[in-house]
Amino acid sequence: MTRCEIHSRPTARLAIACLLTLSACSAALAQGPEGPPTGDGPYRPSDLVELVTLDPTIKLDIRYATASNFVGRAVYAEPRAFMQRPAAAALVSVQHWLKGQGYGLLIYDAYRPWSVTKLFWDITPQDKRIFVADPAVGSVHNRGCAVDLGLYDLKTGREVDMPGAYDETSERSFVTYTGGTPEQKAHRDLLRKAMERDGSFFVLPEEWWHYDYKDFMAYAIQNIPFSAIRSPAAPAARN
Ligand SMILES: [Zn+2]
């Protein structure tokens, strides 16, 4: 969800959290509160790639392109999902491994323009802002290096049950939550195994659906709308 960001990480990741927070906050001070933080860089050039162009078996359920989200209306004009190319390639590798287990990936959200993070912050009451990313810092989603996702069953094509719903703000979202049915917990744990098995991604402990790509600090906060991200050229017509 919206609180997908570094601040909520446990102490094991405190060092990296502090680094990001300090650098992002100094950038925010430099730039002012109305624009995205620039960070300290240098950063790798942004190379956002649309996930389904790399593997069309990755399914999409982009909740923020529908009214089925905590905002209550669509905040994306298009139901599309992008990540930085190395992160997208790693996700395709996860998809291949999961096929052998009988499942596929179902994407709820990936790259999120900073302006949407800012919108989430602006509409959230002060006492609930613990659940949303501070736009002065930004979210890993803004870097094109975070993904919110679940699983679908290859046989039925249907989304599988997890111990809690996507974007739910309760203990059911925790990866250590012990409630739910054995089947639901097995799905959640299989997703985590698939995502973390080669070290490319790591889960946000408070959100079973949120994973960060390991090199997220190498990319700057982005504010490019989906419509401005170049899609691959159509195959050349044969003569
Ligand atoms: Zn997330």
C-alpha cells in the first residue's frame, strides 16, 4: 500500500533506512515541499519497462486504476505496470520459477509517479499518515523498484487467497501473521520464497504483498506519468 516505504522497516534495515531518510530529507529541504526529492545521486539512468512486454503471462490487477482502492477512485489513467529494467528482469525470473509450482504473478502496483504519492499524503488525515509515504522522502515505488503483488493459479487463472486482503491495514498483512487457513499461509509463504530465493527482492514485513528490489537506492525518485513512458516499437512490417 501507500505506506510502502523505508521508514517502517525493522531495525535490521535501520542503517539503510537512515541513509535514505537523511539524503532524501536534505534534498527535500533543498527543493522545497512541492516537488519530488532529488536525492544525492549520482543515480543510474531510469529505464522503466512495462512488465507484460517482457512476459505476457504476468497478470495485472492494477487497483489504483480502478475505484477499488483506499482513495475510492482511480488515480492512474491506465492499468499498466512498470519497473526499472533489472528489477523487471528479476521479476520475470520469479515468474518462470513459479510456473513450475503451478502459479503465476498477479501485479497490483509497481512504479508509481511521485505525484500520486503526494496525492495519497494530501488526502490522508494527519493521524493516519503513519500508513502513507511522506512525499518529502518518496516511496520505493517512485523509484520503479517496488512491486505489490499476489499469485494466481495457473489452472484456474484465478487470484489465490492470502491471509489478508491487499492494502489491508491490520495484522493480517504481516508476513509473520499466524492466523488464516493453512492454504492461505502457504500461498503467502510461497510468494515470499519465490521473490526472495535469489536475493533480488525482499519483503516489507508489514505487508505480504510489497517487495523492494535490492538496488533501489541506485535509482532516483521519478515523476513520469505512465503515458510518457515509451513502449517498445511495434515489430517492423515484413515486405
Ligand atoms: Zn507497495
